[in-house]
Amino acid sequence: MKFCEKVAAAAFAAVFSASVLSCGASYNSIKRMQRMEEGVSSPTTKEELAEAIKKYDARAMDLVSTQAQEGIWYKILGTRYLDEAMYGQAYECFQKAVHFYPNNANLYYYIGMCAAYIANSELDYAGTGGLESAGRRMNYLKVSEQAFQQALQIDPKYYRAMYALSVLYVFQLEQYDKAVPLLERFLEVQKRDTSGMFVLANAYYHLYEFDKAVELYDEIIKINPNAEKTAEAQRNKKQVLDYQYAEK
């Protein structure tokens, strides 16, 4: 059995009991269960009411603890699938995990990443997918965009989500004007991040802001992160200058 399958089996066993309560049981059935297990029926006196509240609180904490564990299992399973490049399965796990942790920026970031990978799988290289495939791709790209935006709404300084959303705008959605303010803010803090510089320079180029693009490529060359990136920056700078002079 593969590692992911083992994790899936363990996760299923761990969450099954929680699923019975959280998905299959109604509020009234839970109350009946509590009455049977805790001996709480219809308290009337102050003492009976206090005892009933104490027992219900204990049961509620058990339920919260179980559901929290279920959310953690989905998150762990999702990361395992992501490690194996099984993006569809990872996407489903993170979608379930965020149900338990709706204010977790990391989960929205992972949802955005998985949705972007799934969208890429819908690219119609053979030209046979038609409008249906194109529609699915755009739907996943929209999900990806919204997930990254939600991550940033929760944590405005979540730089991984900021960068990922910028890449989505530049290379997938071709909305260069939306990428620029994100990347400029990103580089205010991540000052020597040459990957961010490349993406921003690309956005400037497509917005015909050639001087800004050249300035960024010069900065990359100055930083000289490695021979490959430096050579790429030099090539890109030449391309921008050639296009700029050809337009004049």
C-alpha cells in the first residue's frame, strides 16, 4: 500500500466517528444521545440546571475536539497528496479542511495552488477539448484567484500568497495591471527576491513600461543570483530594449 493510501485509510478511521455526528446526526438526535449518556432530561431546579449545563458543556467539548482533529487530518492528507502532485485529491482535502478552519490563510493558499495546477491540466494542447475544457480551466483559475485573495484578506502580509496571486495574474489571466501593485508591495519587503523581480518586469513589459522593466533586469544582474538567472535577465533586458526602440 502506498504512503498516501495508508494516510487516507488512517484519516478515514480517525474521522469516521466525527462524521457520524457532524454530517449524519440531527440536533435532536444529539440531544437524545446526550440524555441517554449523561442522564440529562428536563431539569427544573437551579441545581439540576447547573448540573445539566456542566454535562452538556463536557459533551460539546468532546464534539469540538473531535471535529478539530478531523480538520487537522484533512489538512495533513491534503499536504501528502500535494507532495505526490495529486492536485485533485489535495484540492478536495483542503476544501474540507477549510470548512473546519475558515480563518486559516494557509488552507486558502493551498486551495489556490491546487486549483491553479488543475487549471493547467485543462490546457488543450491537442485542440480537442473545446469550450467545455476552456470553461473548466477558467472556473479553476477563478477559484485560485479567490482563494489567494481570501488568504491575503486574512493575512495581508502573507507574501507567498501575494507572489502566487501575482504569478496567476501575469502568466494565466494576463491581468498585468492587477499584478503590479501586489508585486511592488511584495518587493518592498522581499527586496532581493529575484523571482518577484522577474514577474514584475514581465508585467511592466506588457504594460509598455519599458524603463521600469529594464531597471528591474539591471537590478537582477547586479544581484547576480546565479549564472542562469543573470543570463536570463540579460536576454530579457535586450528583448525589452529592442522592442522599445522598434516602437519609436
